[in-house]
Amino acid sequence: MDFAPTPRAAELATQVRAFVDERIVPVEHEVVLDIAQRRARGEDAWPPHPVMAQLQSQARAEGLWNLFLPAGHEGPYAQRYGTAGGRGLSNSEYAVVAEQTGRSALAPLIFNCNAPDTGNMEVLLKYGSQEQKDTWLDPLLDARIRSAFLMTEPGVASSDATTMQATAILDGEDIVLNGRKWWSTGAGHPDCRVGVFMGLTDPSADRHLRHSMVLVPMDAPGVRVERMLTALGHFDEPLGHGEVTLTDVRLPRSAVIGGPGMAFAIAQGRLGPGRVHHCMRLIGLAERSLELACERATTRVAFGKPLANLGGNRERLARARIAINQARLLVHHAAWKLDTVGIAGAQSEVSEIKAAVPSMACEVIDLAIQLHGGAGMSEDFPLAAAYAGARSLRLADGPDEVHLGVVARQLLRPYLSKES
């Protein structure tokens, strides 16, 4: 088990880090302030700031585009829409790169490596028909459109996806969708053109064969974005999380991904690598938060001393350093397991990181906010938004309790199988 990055992963990570620190971070505050000012004036706060498109063009020109494309699935898409990363990276290789994209909330979108688009694109790569790829995957890889993921529902405990109430009923050569979804990330972007919808197709089938995933054009009759939701007061522009209703949305059967009843199998293939992406981005976010905390602690003076020398701040900073390093190694181990044995053999490891890393990031960001005082709660620093994002990920892609349950089940299985 060697967690040293491959030469190409190390090179890409270095390039991404430089791009983020030298070009994205300097304009981050400008973009956030522009959104806040537009909202204060009662204007639409969602159209992306013009600098976003400029940075995307620069990233594409420098080969920092579609870096998430997984090994074995890049194919012709690497030639058309992939660049340096389009050669196809393993989970272990992309983990090194994803950490650097996590240093700014804007970075994943600029590199075309943002959730939920990466997950939706991987679903299309692995399970989509050629028609679906031509219609939706090509423009997503080219960033001509954006997408949303429509799974979570307000009326049920969505931590148990088998309780889903939204339906996707086959009717001859059509499929008809009905239901209400929320926390549909990506639904707020003005270029969002398609949603991946999960609904109940056959209630009499095995509980993991009842649901289907369907590609839904967001302008289809019966699709309505009811409102945008805030996460701890943040709208997360320019993507946003929407509440979406679907009323008698009739689509051709060809809109079903993989086939009826395949939703859970597809979700398993989608969520394993996706959780590595989320966790490594969070580690990048925690690293930047710790850097801001150290800078503040050594330059701001109170009671005649630098903040670093007050109370137990040195010990708190040291523990943050240790926690980040521990979490990074845990994620690299999970990525290595995914690469070597697949999701079936890495279920515990993937759940371990999903439970551990968001909690670690919340603690580190909270320390940074505390050292910044009131400034840490404002839009003048990225820390409040960072905390909202990290705290949200203790729920998104499965709450802590579900993942801890998976770890416990794997842990206890050999003991429960023993004869008393």
C-alpha cells in the first residue's frame, strides 16, 4: 500500500493548486460580493459572474478540464472534451487532485469537476445509452449545460431511499413521473437543462429493484422549480439547491437509465467514487481554513499577545493539523480499496470517510471562525460558507448515522455469524 501520488497525479495537483491560489482565490471575494449586492438590490443573484467563464476557458486551455474522468471510461470523450485529466485517473490519483479543487468553492465548477455534474456524468458514462450520451453527456463534458440530481424528498426520511414516494411508472412506451423532490443540487443554475430523477417503478419487486433513474429535461411539461433552499443561510450560487415538483411528466421509455429497477445498482456505482471526491475536497477546504487560522493567529494581537499565544490556541491548531492528516490518510486508503477491490469490498472504508471527514472539517473551520471573531461569520472571509458546506455534507450522500451503521454492520458481521 503506497499512497505516494503517481507522477501525473502529482503534476496535475501542483497545476491545480497554482491555478486555484493564483487565479481563483484572488477573485473569490469579488464573485461572492457581486452575488450579495445583486440580491440586496432585488436582482437575480444566479447568473454566474463573467469571470467564471473566463477562468473556465483558461482551465480548459491549460489541460485542467474534466479531471474526474475515471480510468477505463474516458475513451473518445477524453479526445473531445478531456484534456490532461481526460486520460482517465484512478480514484487514488483523482483524490490528490480533488483536494486542491476543494480550496475554493468556485474551483470545481471552473474545472468542470463539480457535484452533481460529475456524478451524473459518470452515471451516463457507465450506464447511459448512446442516445443519452449524445444528448446529455457530450454537452455536460463541454460545460454547455449543467445538471441536477433529484432524489431527496421532503415527505419521507430520505436517509432510507426505499421509503421514496415519487413515482416513475411505465405506461407502454412512455414513463410517467410524479413527485416532489428537494435539495436538488444544481437546479438553480441558469444552464441546468437535465435532472437525474429517482422514483418508484414497481412496488411489488425486491426493495432494491423497485426504483428507476430517469433523465428529465428541466423544461419538460410538468417540471417546476418551486423555490431555492438555503443551507444555513447560504444559497450556494451559482448552483443552488432546489425544491422541484414533477406532475404527470411524460417521457419516452428511452429516458430511463440502464433499465427499469436499476436505480439502486446505479446509485452504488455512483456514490462510492463520489464520496471520495466530496471528502478530498473537504480536506482541501479544511487545509485552507487552517492556513487562514494560522495567519490570523500570528498577525492579530489581543491582550498584548498574538492570538496564537492566548488560551489553548497553539494546542487547538496542532490538533487541527493532526486531524486533517489523519483524515487524508483515511480517504487515500478508501480510494486505494475502491481501485483494488471495487465498491463491494470497500463499503466500510467509504462509509468511514463519509462519517469522519465532514465532522473533522466542521471542527477545523469552526476553530478558524473563532480565531477570526465576527469577521469569520461574515462574507469578508470564506469561512461561514465553508462551514455551511461542510455541515451539509454530514447529511448529503447519506447522514452520519447511516454510514456509521454500515461500518458497524461490517465490523460485527463475523461475530454475529458465530454460533453461541
